[in-house]
Amino acid sequence: MTRRPRAPPAAPDPSAEFARLSQPARVCIGVIRHLLLASALLATTAAPAGAAPAGFGTARVLTVANGFQPAVAMAADGRATVLVTDFRPARSRVLAVTRSPGGRWSAPRAIRSSQHELFEPALAFTGDGTAVAAWIRARRIDREQVVETRALEPSGGLGAVATVSELGGRAIFPRVAGGAGASALVGWFDDRYGLRAARLGTAGGGAGETVVERGQFTYALAVLPDGTEVVLTHAFGPGGVQVRTRTPGGGWSAPLVLSGRRTAREPVLATGTDGTVAIAWAQNTDAGYRIQLAVQSPGGVFGTARTIDAGGGSGRAPGLAVAPDGTVHVAWLGDAGLGDLARATQVRTTTATAGAVGPVRRVSAPGRRLQDPPQLVADAAGDVLLTWTESHRLMAVTRPAGSRPGPPRAVSPAGLRIENARLVGNARGQALAVWAVEPDPREPPVIQSAAATF
């Protein structure tokens, strides 16, 4: 469930003296409080990073913003951009923080400012190194919600803000997938049409097209190296996991149903540099939920779905990464409840190739409370980095190509409750984790990050 940003609390400060101060004085005190909060968090993360796995550095504060959903993307050369919305009652902003290939972070820069609400940021890099950002702009007066986009050029310049969804609609859940050159695929849900998508950066692109009629609930986008666009959609009920493709110059294919007759949950999509496409989901069976996987080899078609988790309690919320040789790495939450992921007690992982599924291994420590699906990234050598949130702390393991996973180790600082963690990486074995911290409910969340090599 997407968490909408909220306005700062309207309740007065419990101190009567503070309440009697003028508005400018209260604003000044609020700014000082934010600075002190950021300084305190920096102090808590200044300890040596010996406990972090595979070169994860010390966590650092990127920005203090009233938004809970950081978006992050990494380019092939190691450049990275973090996007977060800063919501205020009178004005909202979309903030971008960039990281150079050498690891130097910029100050937060507002790439959009509006009197209307801005939320749900999304981000992806294109083939030429352009970062394409998207978000929702909502007007309270008529409840219109539209998708806006803006390009962050490799030189540091900004493209024009563009509205890609239809005026008067109620767009939600924007997604971006980078393509070749400066092209990108942007998707969103519209309450009138269903799932819509628009090509950016190509001749004739920019106009939204309906991909799926109403009735789908979640989706994911990808663009393959040959320009083929892939859309994964999901709805509750029989045949809920479906995939559609569109080749350059062609139209969207008919849906291919991947899941079984019973309810499927939490589908995820991953693609490889060789053009492999992998989709996994949790499928309801007589024995509980089991993780299933369907793979399309480069230039081929999807094979029959395989059950890769045959025991150990219900499996839920899979994560995927595809290595350059087409090996699919899968991780999921084990011992999860039928309708409550918070009951999950372990993170399990395995590999799958065209011929076989490898042994299932538990990588998390016992007796921990898990939140959110695990996330994976693979480099050009086939090494894999796997992260998950455990008791509100980000954990990670590395799995060298052809070897077993290493021991789990903490990434985020102790004593902080994190949420909405994101992981990205590239073929060079560079990775970046970003998360939100809300140390005080009266204050805006702090966005933190830690970089790694694996």
C-alpha cells in the first residue's frame, strides 16, 4: 500500500511558551530542530563501517523531507540519483540528490515546485545516462491527478517539465523504465482507462496508450536491450499474473497468463543484459503459498511456471535478479502468514537455470521480524547482493558467482526504524541502498543512503 505524504502535524507544541511565540520565531525553531536532527543522525552513523557487508560504507543523511517514498536509480558508470518529494501545506517540491561516479553527493536540488501536492516519485536511467523522473501532481480543487516527468541530463541540465497523462483524470502509481539512447517508458494507472503507458525520447512518443483495461492492481515495466517493452500486470483471482510485450514499431501483444487458477500475490519482474526475462510470484496451492517462477530466454518464449519453494512454510514476496549468463537469483520471505507478511520469520534464496533449480538456503538469522520483499542486484561477474528489512533495520548478504551466500550483516545504523528501503546496482558491482527514517513523529522523515561494492 502506497503511503501518502502528510502535512506537518497541526497540533500545537505542548510548551505554552513555545505556543506564544510568533510564527516567524516558530519557523526558525523548526529549522533549527531539523538541523539538529540531521546532525544527530550523522553522529550516529559516523562509526566505522566494519559491520557492513561487501564494502557498504557508512550511512549518511541525504535530505530532510516530508516524504516517505525515496526513488533511486543508478547508471552504468556509477552515477546515481535519489528522488524524494517534500510536501508542505502551501507548496510541494520534488528534490533530487545526485552522486558522482567517484562518490561525491550533491546538495538537494528542487527540480519541481508547485502549490499543488507532489508525491509518488519514480526514476530510471536511460542508455545515454539521462535520468528520467516522474511523479504525481494533484490539485485539491477538482481532485485532478496527472503524471509529470522531467529529464535530468548527464551534463547536469534539466529538461522541461512535461505532463504525460490526460488532464482531468486521476493518475496514480507512476513507473519509469529506461531504454536505449534517451528513450524511456513511463506507466501509470488512470481511473478512466486502466493501465496507460507513454514512450518518451522517441519520434512519435509522448502520447499515452492503454495497455490494460481496468481491473489490474499492480504492474511493473522493463525495456529489453533490443527495444522490446515488457509489462507485467497483476489482479486478484484466476490468471492474475499476466505479461504483455511490444516490439519496436509494433503494438501490444495479447496477454500471456502465467499464474494458476488460484490467487497469486506479489509478482515481480527482472531482466538481464542478455535479454532474459524472469517473473516470480507467490501462488496459492493446497500446501499454502509457494514461490513460482517463469523465465523467457533471449529471443524465446516463456516456459512453464516452476515451483521453486516446495517446503518450509508459506513463501511470499519474492525478489529477483538475472545474472549475465541468464541464471536467475530468487529470494523470498518464508514462513509468512496467509494474509500478513509481518509474520514471516526467514529470508530464503536459490538460483534457477534453464535445466535446474539450485538448493534453497536460509540467509536471515532466526527469530527476527521481517518487513518488505527482499531485493537483489547482480553484476557482470554474476555476483549478487541481497538486502531485506529485518526488525526495521536493513540487512544484506553477498553471493559470489558459483558460491553460497555469505553471512548476514547490518547496513543501516542501530537504533533507527527504517522504512521504504530501495536497492539499485550496476554491472560494475556498485550498489546503493536508500531508506527513510522517522525518528520523531512530529518531524519530517530523514532520507539516508549507503553505498557498496560487491
